[in-house]
Amino acid sequence: MKTDTVTANGQPVSTQLPCTLEAFLVAQGLLPRSVVVEHNGEAVAPSEFARRQLQTGDRLEIVKIVAGG
């Protein structure tokens, strides 16, 4: 593994690559079940987080799910 960069919500983020999307979210302090993720323009189902591999230069859009009323 080496430290490299992915772009999350328009900001460069250094991370150990390759890694899974789930591992990336946990490293960023996010609960995988509390976010919606788009990976390189493709929506990713939460059931895919543990299998989806991130590579250098990937782009993520991460939106936190907020419950309440």
C-alpha cells in the first residue's frame, strides 16, 4: 500500500491505496450506513462499499444522511 490521493467532495484527500470504499469512509470518520456515495459518477449501493476498490485519482461525492423532522 502507498499513500495517494482521491478527490472527495471536490477536495483532495490522502489515503492508503488501494483500499475499499468502506475502509476509506471509516478512515474519514464516517459510518458507511449513514452516507450516500457516488464513485466516479456512479451511485454505489451500500452493499457494494466493502467490495468497491478505490484507485489513485478517483472522484467521490459523499452525502451524509440526516434523519429527523
